[in-house]
Amino acid sequence: MLRKFNPEGVAASPAYSQGAEATSPQRILFVSGQVGIRRDGSIAEGVAEQARIAVENLNAVLADAGMSIDDVAKFTIYLTDESNLEGFMTSGISLPSPPPAATLLFVKALASPQL
């Protein structure tokens, strides 16, 4: 069984679902890339605030599936410039201990130039 959803508190997109949960034979949740866009569609200022909003959005998707950040197996983090790394690292994002596996990639652009 597969449940696709957009939780309350996260801006919905007509192009994709924020989460897709597979429950058979094992329960697995697939989460779309979360960015620093608030529910009202406004974009947070600066990489640190965008990171905090992205994690808030992730937590909303997880909560809608009855999960928490402790259930995350892997993060893939995309930054558009190496100069954003310090802002991201000092954003105050709270991760479980031990943290999940992670990959950090620098890319040319994200979905919007403001991100």
C-alpha cells in the first residue's frame, strides 16, 4: 500500500507530494526535498533560517506519517555555494544522536534562485 500526502503546515506543490509512505511489507517513508519555504509560500532569508524552515517542514512530513527525525535513515543536503556551508553548519538544527547517514552536495542551483 502507498500513501502520498502533503501535511498541514507545509506548502503543497501540484508537481509532487511532500511524502510517500509504503506500508507493505515494511513501512518506508519517502520524503520530497524540503526547502526554506514557509507554509504561506514566503522564502526564509539566509541559509541558516532556510535550513531551520526546511527541517521544520521535514518534521511536519514525518509527524503526518507518525514518525520523527529519529526515524530518518539518511539525509541528502544540497547547498548552492560553498560559502553557505558555515551558515548551514551553525543553523542550530537539532539532529538525533547518533545522527543519520548524510551526503552534502554543492550544486549549481535549486528550484528557485532565492533558495
